[in-house]
Amino acid sequence: MKFLNVEIPVKNLPQLDEGFIPLGLFFKQYAKGASKPLCIAVERSGGQIGTWECKVYETPEMEQADAYYVDRLVKFLLWSWGGYKVYICGSEKLAGVIAEAYSAKGSRAFDKEFMESVYEQEFQVVSLPYDQKPAPFQKTESVGRHTNGARIGFDAGGSDRKVSAVIDGETIYSEEVVWYPKVNTNPDYHYLGILAAMQTAAAKILEKGRKVDGIGVSSAGVYVDNKCMVASLFLKVSKEDFAAKVKNIYTRAAEDLSRILGYEIPVVVANDGDVSALAGAMGLGENGIMGIAMGTSEAVGYVDGEGNICGWLNELAFAPVDAQPDAMEDEWSGDIGCGVKYFSQDGVNKLAPRAGIALDESEPPAKRLKVVQALMEQNDPRAIQVYESIGVYLGHTMGLYAQFYDIHHVQMMGRVMSGRGGDIILETAARVMDEEYPELKFRPEAPDEMTRRVGQSAAAASLPQVK
């Protein structure tokens, strides 16, 4: 196939989406003829800067391809690393394209506003000569896998909250309580639920004659320095209440428990995707783990090759994976071809009608997914086509993600992966990777029994380092 004057050889296309253009293959093929050096740098909190070296053409016939390539690269890096300042080093023209896109009325206005809310800084695009590019500076956090002491692990889910009491690596108590964080407007509801869970686990530790040495929290959303910057758990909470009561909700609960017990308890808060990846690393005893949960959205976490959590956003639901011009639009960001429409229940619901499966659009996405899953249980060939198509998406997207992440294992989770449909996704993705990305050593896999045994809240308990 040819796209923007770039020839892209593709052996495998989704049966239900033959217009799919794997973005990773576009990047790879585009780069083959480019010769002018360009550096894209992204700055985030603490003065950390990630840099990405590439080359562009800057010839009249490749003008559109250059602009598209840099736009998609910047978008991917922002939702992978996170940041509020983008440096385009080596091309004033392409810097102008990106600056216009990330303006208040530009095509990436959503991304601009999101990053501003996360980092509490004005979003900027800066043009620099290539020889004045910033030096990379990254701080990784060696958090997790600490098993000494008596610890509380708390996992805040959208439908239930889990807490564990863990002493010297052994879980002595766990509980799961149904709650409704996404529909409650009063943040005191959330706070009291969090504190109650922590107090219950603390009591179990005290029963054993121990003191609480640390608290680890796993929670959906974006967290910077233990502060909640954006999270769907608090969807209905007003902006004013969010700033006053949610931003520091976990550290406040830890401080209150510290006051009750009469000593300071360290707390570490991490994104639930990163904690899932950490649970995988603990279960496998290896590093370079990416965890992908395909449910309401696409949730991604990552533990690097050294066993560290990088402090990156890893919000790959909003990172592009498909270059086709008429790819489905994400309603929230207004962009097209992003992961959420491929690796979530939205992806299933997008493909099902194309396979001839009638779905009631008035039903919520989770119920429509169940219709397809029920057909899959009967080996309905239409449902098989849906899952095979997602498997093709996944195989190609593993090739894309591997360009940006050092991956040794990818563990697939979430309700879309349940049952025989999940098996078909894994089998198809592996076949696509065998044929198109044979240089990659890993293949997506289901979590093994050891990873399941570790559990999300128990992995969260290992987050803080205690003496």
C-alpha cells in the first residue's frame, strides 16, 4: 500500500478493516529515505527531558509526509512520556506546523489542555537549531518489589476497592468492597472509603503486634509526586472540590492514619497500569514488562529493563496506532486512529456490525461486548472475525510500541481478553509478529499464575521503600 508517497509493504490486514495502515510500518518505511536530522525533545516535571532522534525529507514532494510523520511522533511521545514543552530541533517549518496544531484552536487543542492540567504549566512548542537541542535527562524510580516490613496495599478500581495487609512479603489479609466512585459528586465519599480501607488493613497489622511501615496505592489516573492530576474515578467531582480535596486525597488519608497511630507512615501512589506491570515483573521475576488492559479503555503500564517505573504517562489509549485517513474518531480527544478504538470494548463494538452482528446502540458498551462474547462461546464465525481483526491490530501495534519501549514481555488483561476471544487475539497477534516482525523476541501473553497470585493490591503494598 502507498500513503503520502511512502510505500508500505503489509502482509496482514484486519479482515474487518482493510484500510488499516499500521503506524509503526509507516514510521519504519518513511525513515528509509529521509536524510535531514531532526530531534524532538519533550520536557516534563522536574526538568526531565526525553529526546527522540529522527530524520525528515524537507523536499516539496514529501512536505505532507514530513508534517504527518512529525505530528504523529510528537503525539505518541506526549502520551507515552507526558510533558508540557516540546522542542523541535532542526526545522523551523515543522516546528511551525506543530505549534499551530498545539494552539488553543489547533487540531491538538485537547492534548494541549490535558497536558497543561497534568503538569500545571502552559504548554509550549519551541523551535531550536539542531545543534542546540536539549540534553536528555530522565529520572527513573526504583519503586516496588520491597517486601520487608508491614505494609498496606490499596487498589482503587472503578467498581470496587481492594486493600491488603502484607507482612514481610506475605499477604495476611485482603478485602474487596463494592463502591461507586464514578457517579459520586462528593469527594468525602471517596475519602472516607479510602481511609476506612486503610484503617481495616492497619488493624490487621496491629493484631500481629506490628506497626504499619508503609502504604502503597494503585489508582487509575495520572499521578505526579503522589498528587492526583487527572482521574476518571472522580469524574463527577467539581473542579473546585477536585483541587481542594482530591488532588491530595491519598496523602491526606495516609497523614490521617499516621496521626491516629502516632507515627509517620510513608506513602507512594502509582498509576494502576504501572502497578499491573509491576505485578507482572514480580510474578515473572523479570524486567521490561508492559501490561495492557483492554476494558472500558486501553490501560497501559510499564516497568523498564532495569526494573524501574519511569514516571511516564503511558496513556497509550490516546496515542496513534493507525494512519488511515478515515480511521474512527475518539469522541474525547477528537483525534483519529488512537489505541482506545482498537484495544478496548469500543474496538469490539466498532468491528461487530462490520461482521454482520447487530448490536443495540442504545445499550452501554459493556453489554454490547457481552453479546459478541456470547456468540464467541458458540464459535460464531462472525465473532471469530472480530477477534481475529483485533489480533491483527495488536500484532502490528506491538511492532510500533517496541520502537519506543524496551519490551521483554507483554501481558494482556481486561474483559475484552476473557474467554476464547482472548485466545484468538493472542494467537493471531503472534502469527502477525512471526510474519512481519520476526526480529522481536516477545509475543503478547496472558498473565501467568504467579502474576495473578501477586495481585494488584499486594503489588501496590511493595511500592514504598521502608527501613
